[in-house]
Amino acid sequence: MNGTSLLVLLLQVVAAVAWTPLLIGVMRTVRARLEGRSGGGVLQPWRDVRKLLAKEPLRAPGSTAVLAAAPIVLMASSLLLCGLVPSLSTVALEAVPGDLFVVVSVLLVGTVALALLGLESGTAFGGMGSSRHMMIAALVEPTVLLSVYALSVPTGTSSLAAIVAARITHVETVLNPVSLLAIVALVVVVVAETGRLPVDNPATHLELTMVHEAMILESGGRDLGWLELGSWLRLTALLGLVVNLAVPWGVAVQADPAGLGLALVAATVKVLAAGAVLAAVEVFLAKLRLFRVPELLAGSFVLAFLSVSASYLVQG
């Protein structure tokens, strides 16, 4: 069973790598169409990453190993995150459990790697971006724990695979106020964690507004390619987690070829549809002022806390 679960983990990683440029391309195309632009096409992100990965990175004299290691750490943590999140199957790997706390810890590794990269650049922009990034992370991580914990109360376990499997068989756990509160809180923190509007604007380089772009401003070539792909993979993994918790049907309970094939199609449709909806909503949003971001994230924390309280009331 361990060999089968390892195969499922690898399949989820390969699927995520294949989805990710397509997901970003769909989101950019949707935004371009709604804004009256033609855009670069759905496959443009894949071409951009391929071009970046073929270039040698330029690093400033006197820079430490952090500048070279941070993109690799971010990429590795993002790949592991995609493998641990049950996007295709609920078959869990015993050696590397897809536990809620393990997944959040892996997510935090990539967050810290990005922050160290911004500090390593030695520029005011990099330090400012790292400071903002860690402030957002400090507000996001507790909300992720609370919201998924609320969904784990009916199952009695913090394993993400077990939570998704239980929600497939028990429809009443999906269609209730607890689930609604937790999913809304999760959507807000996914937007914040991945640097989307209204928390951050990935399409800007204005020093007063950028967070993610400020940390990677001094990177180029292969380093920038790993950073871009790693950040996109985090979006894919977190979107996959949200859609499978909100609409768990289609995820394979058994690791058979037919079930995995159906799960691959269902997950592709759900992730791309969620990305398109997110991009369409972004067109009608303005970026929040930095000092208003904690208010938004505090609101999501309150929703997550209410979902935990309501879950115990429902259980009682």
C-alpha cells in the first residue's frame, strides 16, 4: 500500500506541474478579456518559465548562498505541498503524512525562504517586501489551521485525505454553515498567501503596493524561473485544497487507474474553473491599503473561529 500511495503522490506532483502554467495562463487570459485586452495566450506562462530556466542567473558580488538556495527551497517545498494535498486521491502516504500541521509547516518553509531572499537582496524594496510578507503570513497561518480544523472535527482526525474522504461520503458535512464559514475563511487566506488582489497585485512594480514582487526584484534567469514556478505551484496546491474541500466529489478514494483518470479530469476542471472565477473577481477589486490588510485577515480569522465553535455545537 505504501508503494501505491507513493505513486499517487508522484502523480499528484506531476499533475500539479502540468496544471500550473495552464492555470496561470487561464487566469491571465480571463483578466485580459474582461479588461478588453488580447493577452499573451494561455500557454504564455509556460513559455516564460521555459525561457527563464534556460538563462544563467546573475547574482550580485558579495551575495551569500541564500540567493541561490532560496529559489530551490521554495520550489522543493511547493512540490512537496502539491504531493501532500489530496488533489487526486485520498490514499495517504504513511511515511510522509498529509496531516494539516505538516502541510502548514511545509507552506511556512516556502514563506520563510521567500522572506530571506528579499532580505538577502540588500535593497530597501526587498526588506520592505519581506516585512510585509511575514506580517501577512503571521495572520494567514492560524486561519488555515483553524478553518481546516473546523472541517476535521466530524472526522476526528487532522489528516487532509481523511477529511476529504469523509466529506465525499457524508454530504451533510459539506452543505452546512460550518463548512461555509470555513471555506470562505480559506478562500481569503489563499488570496493573501498567494499574493492576489485585493491583498497584493502581481501585475505591479510600484514600490508602495508590491509585496511578492519586491522580494524577487533582484532575481533573474534560472533563479527567477524557479521562484515564479514555485509561487505558482503554491497557488495550484492551495486552490486544489479549497475546491476539494468545497466540492469533494471526483476525488478517487481508491488508487485504481479508472478512478485516478476520472479524478485527474475532475481536478483539472475544478482547479481551472476556480482560477478563472478568481481572476474574474479580481478585475472588479481594488488593492487594499496595507494597513487595511490585517482587518481583512482578522475577519477571516473570526470566520474560522466561528466555524470551529459551530462545529462543536453541531457535534454536540
